[in-house]
Amino acid sequence: MMGSDLGILEEALTKLNVGFAKLPAFSQDIDLENLRKVMLETATAMHNNYPYHHPNYFGQMLKPPHPIARLAYMLSLYINPNNHAIDGGRASSAMEKECIQKIGVMFGWEQPLGHLCSGGTMANLEALWVSHQRRDGIIVASEQAHYTHRRICGVLKIPFKAIGSNNVGCMDVERLKIVLEKEKVSTVVVTMGTTALGSVDPLIGILELQQQYGFLIHADCAYGGYFTLADNLELNIDRQFQQLQQVDSIVIDPHKHGLQPYGCGCVLFKDPRVGKYYKHDSPYTYFSSESLHLGEISLECSRPGSAAVALWATMKMLPLVRGGDFSKMLSKNISTAIRWHQFIENAPHFVAGPKPSLDIVVWAFEAESAQEASVLAQAFFKYAEQQHLYLALVKLPTVLFPKYADSEVITCLRTCFMKPEHEKNLDQLIDQFNKVVDDFLSNQN
């Protein structure tokens, strides 16, 4: 039940105030009645949302923050630290550095250089900006990689090329090799969990090509990075994740599978010496400490220290270790997605997409053509929403659905099983889904 943990927040606020008890007392002039009125209006306005927090929402990658993250974030707002410089966020800067070190350890890096940022887009921008300082040439990524890489390269004026993907949505290593033979490639972006399919690029094969062609490797783990802790990955997928310590930079989004509020992204570099590319001076922010300021290794300036506080508290409660409670949540996501995929494979009226590598499942309607299947998917998406079942749509190449060779692309249905509650509610979701499908198809006839 939402709000049932606010008593803990009140207790924590009391303890927070103890730390500042020696300061002179002061009060803020607040019109409590007007505050109450506006807050209730705000709550009503927020009704115009999908129920992202509920298990019936399994469409887009929207994972509710863990209660510890919400409470720690709210607690820190009473201080409202700024993690650009230690002057603005003493405790929260230390928390951020500790989080970075522990996330690095999760990937096999003991002392990475890195920081939190607003999300995966900013994190990827910094990673590609640094790689371009280190190595001249084009940047390449799979055609199933997030569109942000092409767009970032446009902003940074760096040439970009998309590499074709195979029939399970991964970068085609042979096509990459053809490009490497013809072009001067500075960086290969390896996507460890695409946002459309959850497919994992063949990092091992790309590392072998790196030995021959000498490019940098940036791993976009914004969505999939935490799955390195899961204990039920398919062997080949697990082997790819275990090689992440070999890459040059990594991006991960704690506000996806890390149970954090938006925005909380993270960029990490294996070689701390890349900090020299950020080097700058500020006449007014660096006076309270001789230690490294996070603003000295970040393109962003003001950043919410609250994001670091929330992440630090979450990682205290749910450590990043295989076999721990956090790890088990991720493993449940995978097993739930596999069960849903098996259900779709055996269900009439549908054509299943590739077996999920992580926790995303895609499927198409059974139809005479890709166009007809796409129309059905779009209509069903709207109908299901009216029945309080919230899915997503995705446009994919038909190489993933060989039945539909009459078109290059097809619009499919997509589900993301990101919530721990999805596992225990799956039978209920399947029953509800079957009823919605039956009603929808009966209305089509």
C-alpha cells in the first residue's frame, strides 16, 4: 500500500535533525492549509498516468523505486545536496564515490573512474565523448542499439555507422568485421541488453576482433548491466556478461533495474587516467577539500546528491552480490519472462519472437501478412489498456519473425517483467490476458 512506510521517514527525519541541533532555531513561514490544498490537487492531477507501480503494467521499462530508495531520496531533500562539488554535498559525495566503487566491483573493476548522472543518455554521451578524445575514427553500434548513440554522435560531430543484427537481435560479428576492414573504427558500442528485445551482443567475439583491429569497446549496460548478478542466465549469455571487465567503459542505469527514482544513470571507465579529459578549473566551488570533486570528472555541473543518497541506502539494504536478495529479484525477472514466452509459444493467435535473454518478451499476432499482424497488435494494445492490462508496442525487423517475409518490419507486442511482483502474479496476468484476447477477437468478427 502506497504511503504505509512514511512513519519510518518521520523517524529518520527526527534523527537527521539531531545532527544540526547546535544551530540556532528558525522557522519557515508555510501556509499549511494552502499546502494541503495544492498537494491534493497535485494528487488528483497525477491520476492521469498509467499505473507504473502495479504488476498489471508490464509494458515499458518502468520499474518502481524500492521503498528504501524513495525514503532515502525524500530524507535527503531536506538537505538538498548538490554533488557537483564537495562544498555542496559532503556526505552525498562520499556516498556516490562508494556506490561507484561497488558498481565497478560488480563488473570486475576495483577502482574505476566514474560518477552518477541524469540517465543513460548523458552517461553514454560522456563515454563516447571520452572515447573520441582517446581514439579518432567512426563509432559503430548494432542497429538494435538504443537510438541515443546515433543521436549523440550527431551532437558530438562524430561519424556513426549501424551494424546489422542477426535473427535474435544481436550485432552480427561478420558484418562488423566487414566494416572494420573498410573503415577506421574508434569505438564499438556493445549493447548488453537492448531496450527493444533484451538481446545481448556477442562481446566475446567482439573482444577477439579488438585484438586484431585495436578499437575501444564501450558497453551500453543501461538496461541490462545488473543481470551480471543473475544466477539463471543461459550459459552463453552469462559468458558474455562475465567478460565485461575487459571493456573500456560501461554505462548502467540504476533507475532501471537498480530500483532507483529517475534520474540516476552511471558512467564508469576502467582506466582512471581518462579523468584528464575532464580537467578544468573553477574559481568558486573547490575550496572545502583537497579530495577529488565529482564535478572534476563530469560534464554535468549541478547534480542531485539525493540520487546518490538513495542509491547508497539501497545498496546497503540490497548488496550487489550473486545469491543475495537483489540478485534473486533479477533471476525472478528472467524466469518470469521465460514462462510468459512459453505461454505465448503455446497460445493460439500468436507468433512468439526469440526466446528472451533477459526479462523482455516480444510476440506478434498470427495473421496472413505483417501488415495485418501489425494492425491487430495496435488495436489489441489499445483494447487491453481499456481492460486495465498495460502492454507496449515495438516495431522490429521481420528477420525475427520469418513467417512474415512479406515486409521488412512488423509491429509487435512487448512486455517487460521488471517487477518482483510479476512472478507471483503471473498466473493471474495470464488468466486476465486470455480473457482480454478472447473478448478482443470476438469483437473483431
